[in-house]
Amino acid sequence: MLKSLLPNLSFKSYASLALIAIAAVMAAPFSAYAQSGSIGGRPANPDPSNTRTQSIFVKTIQPNESVEDAVEIVNNTGNKKSVMVYATDSIVSSGGAFACAQAADEQKNVGQWIKLSQSTIDIDANGTTKVPFSITTPVNAEPGEQNGCIIIQEQKESSFQSGVSLSFRTAIRVAILIPGDIKKEITPYGLSIDEKTNKIVVIPSVKNTGNVSVDADITTTIKSVFSTIQSTQTSTYPVLRGEVSEWNFEMDKPFWGGLYTVSFNIGYDTSNNFLGENKDVSIKTIEGQSQLIFVTPSILAFFIELIVLAGLVTGAYYLYRFIVHKKNVKTWVDYKVKAADTIESIALKRAISWKILARENKIKAPYALEAQQIIKVPSQLHAKNLPLPKK
Amino acid sequence: MNKFIKVAASSLLVLGIALCITTVSYAANNANVTQTINSGTLVTDIRDASRVTVASPSFAMAGTTFSFNCQTTTGVIGSDSQRLYVDNPGAANAGYTLTLAATGGATSTWNNAGTTQSFDYNDPTTAGCTDGADADAKGGQLTVNPTAGTLTADCSSCTLTGITKGASTAYSQAVTDSVTLLTAAAGSDDIGRWYLTGIGLSQTIPGEQPNDSYTINLTATVTAS
């Protein structure tokens, strides 16, 4: 029965096919692990009503109060890993961005408030584990937002390597709102512009003058002098309390070059919503600084502009000549050429360049005149009022 | 005997095919097949061109010769074989930042193998050429220039929209302890994979620094906003 189902192949062919099939089956489960990956984490108990809590911890805690939660640590690799988990204060990175202090730094704020139940854990390949922690705010916790981090980092032995040795870690922001007198306010701080070969880098900066962070919608715009929008970009970034934040918006350079106005504006929710909340949103828009800049055209645009300019100049020249010719035709009078006349002698008498005289009468080289020939010349009255032409 | 082996081989072939089939899920007429794909986690690491993680990445600075005067050496973080990756597999839905700071904190230094010789990475005095007002007694300053680098989106659905590279910045103790490499806005792709190459490094080395091999440990941190 089995033999009738199979094609009539040699023994070697059957054996090879069987081995290939077995190898394929055995390799299948292992190929899933042949991927890159790292160690990461996320909040273990996100609030379903606030999607932001899927990626960061958002807590409102009274002074001298404790809350409990957990961080889920994920081993994305195919190997068992030993992982460090620890809390740090937040720091401000260059450009006002959110960053986390190092484990070696002394933790003075939120990094000290967070107590994790474990500091190192072993996680199986592609496994996850939850590490509970508590946050206890001090009695004198200042109203407003306080930030810290929960860090997840693979434990590794370090060895001496000349140059820069890099380590990696994933941090989860812990944003804590201490209720009280909350001030939510940001103001435009500055605008700088850096022209690159193909891009214009627009760098708006914004200052947070309140005591909570603000998610600001920053819109940068490049307009022509006729107020038509050439390029615009909008992005939402957090502006941390008390800090100045700036961002590099790489915008397309206007193809034709010329004068342009670069500006930005800020939009943010002034309601009492804390991070990720969306109740009774009230957006306030503030105009930021603007600058008039000269943009160099692209190489292609430059040559096109050069050709157009040359065409315009040429056109203007011919238009001028046409107008002069029309005027001459109206005011010039007929003159009958005498035997001794040359074009130069007539031109001298009429106080005009012989070249103009030749051109207006369409006399070509060698500019010979025949007796009795009728040509147009300026009137005697006109000639008297003009200086003698250069030869 | 030969017939027996043929039948055995055929049986193995059929068994192999059957096993292959069992590893693939087929929707049956009378069963609902459901599958949930959970969001992953935000991670950063160094990978090669085949996206395999590099276990101990390091980036050499250009070699210099002993000098009685202050000098500058340069280097680059990120090459085609050592790409600085950020994966956001639906983990950060309001953006993220990628920052770079000294692992040992603001009092870190470049050290030789025996830590008998060192120089600073965050002393702004005369652009790092002399020791200044910071806590240690070493000169030297490291500048990181992410704008010199190239950011590449490495998946079919992700773009560079809303992701900005940080400005060129020098470390300065207690003023700039961390340099921003990338800032992803809330509107950037929630699912994406990107890598940076060619991040510029420039280190001023104080005059009369003894010749030796030096290292500094830096940590790249990716944080959901």
C-alpha cells in the first residue's frame, strides 16, 4: 500500500529525502531562536483607561504615601540571562530630553523612593518575570511632577577594551504627580536655523515654567515671502518641568531658494490632565519666534534661474531696441544720399553713432551707400541738441 | 534486505513529512484558530549587518602620539558591522529618547588597563585642555555629535518621521552628564526598528598625557517618554 503511494525512486534518493525531512523538522524549533534581541521591560499593570501606562508608570501619590506596582521584565533572547533591575533619579539630557541617572550616581529623589523586591534575577530564554516594587513619597515631597526610572540591564562581565566600550539598558520612566498647587505652562524660548546642503534644520526651543511636564505639539513652518507654506512639520514632545527643550526639525530646503520666513508655534493641553489622560482637553496655541532667512537655491534651480535671468535681460534689451526703433521711425526724417556721403559722414552731421544709423536703416556690412538712396536720419533740430557721438 | 531498507526509508520520509505538517497550523472546518501577538519591549543594542547582537561592542578612537600640547582625537560610534539599534515593537506609544552617558557617572575618566593613568571626559575648562573647576584633577572633554550620523529605518513599515538626532554636545560635569542621540516624538512610528551609524566622537587630551591604551565605559539608555 505504502509502496504504491510512493514514486519509484532509488534507495539513495529515498534515504536522502528522509534525512532532509528529519533535519528540517529538527531545525524548525531552533530557527526561532536564531534572532537578535535584548532585555527589556514594561509596566506589569497598565491602566486600561490610559494607554500611556503601557509604556511608562504614571502615578498620583500624596506626600508620605505608598503605592505598589510591578515591572515585567522580558528576555527577548534565546539564552538564559542574568538581569539587574534598579531605580534611579531622572536627569535632563542635552536638548532637554528625558534621561536616567547611572547606577553609580547617588540617588536623591524618586530613585530613592522606589524599593524593588529584587535587584538581580535570572530569566529563562524568551521568558518574562514580574518584579514588584513600592514607591513611598517623603512627607515633604514638593507638589508637582517628580520623575525617576526603573532600569533593566543585562549583567555582564566587563573586560578592558581600548576606546569606547558600550553597555545598554532599557529604562521605564516613573512619573509621579504630587497633588497640590499645580502649574502647567510653557513658553517659546528661541529659534535657531542651520542650513545644510539639502535640508534646513529648524531648532525651536521651549521653556517649561510650570511644575509638571507638558506634552507640547511643536509645529515648524517655512513660508515664502508671499506667505505660501513651503514646508511644515508637527511633532509632540515632552517638555520637562523647569527645563528648556529643543529639537532639530530637518525640513526640506525650498528648491528655488530666496527669502523665506521660518517660524514655529506650540500647542498644549492646559487642563489638569496628567500624562496620558484625555478628559476635557483644552488646547492653547502660542506663536513662537520667527526669522527671515535667505536660502541658497539648489544647483539645478540656480542654473534654471540663471537661464531665465539671461532670457529676461535679453528680452528687455530687444524690447528697448524695439521701442527706440519705433520712436526713431516716428521722429526721423528721409534723407537722400549724396555722391560724397558715407554712413560715417552722415552720422557725424546728424550727431549720432554710425552703428545706430546703420541698424535703423538695416544697412549691412560693408555699409556702402548709393547716391540717391533714401535713408532715415534724425532731423537737423534733433542733431543740434545732441553732443557729437564717439567714433 | 534492500527492499526492507527501501520500505524503512519510505516510512521515515512519510514520518518526516507528517512531522513537518504538525508544525504548521491549518484552519480546520470545525475549529477557530486564534492568535495573539503581544507588544514587545523597547530595547537598544549593537548589531551587525545581519542584525545579530554584538556581545561586547567597542569603538576605537584614532591613534595619537604623545604630545606636550593639548591634542584632539576622533572616533565614530556605529559602523555597518556595529549598528546602534533601537527596537520599538509597540512598546513606546508616546515616543522615546536614546541617550548616552558615562557608566560610572559624572566622575568617570578614561583609564588605562591598570587604572594608573587617566584623563577626563567632562571637563570644559579651555575645551578640555586643562583641569578646571570640576570635582576631579584631570583635564579632557568628550564631544558627541549625533547629527553627523545616519539614521536608517530598518523595517518595511517604519519611517523616520518624528525622529530627530540630537545636537553635537560636549560632556560637562554637573551641566551635561548625558547626551541625547535620538528623540522620537509621540507621532513617530509605534512599531519600528531603526539604527544609527557614524555618530561622531571628539576627545581633547591634555598635554603630556602618558602614552598608553585608554578606555571609557559609556551606557546607551533607551527610555519611553
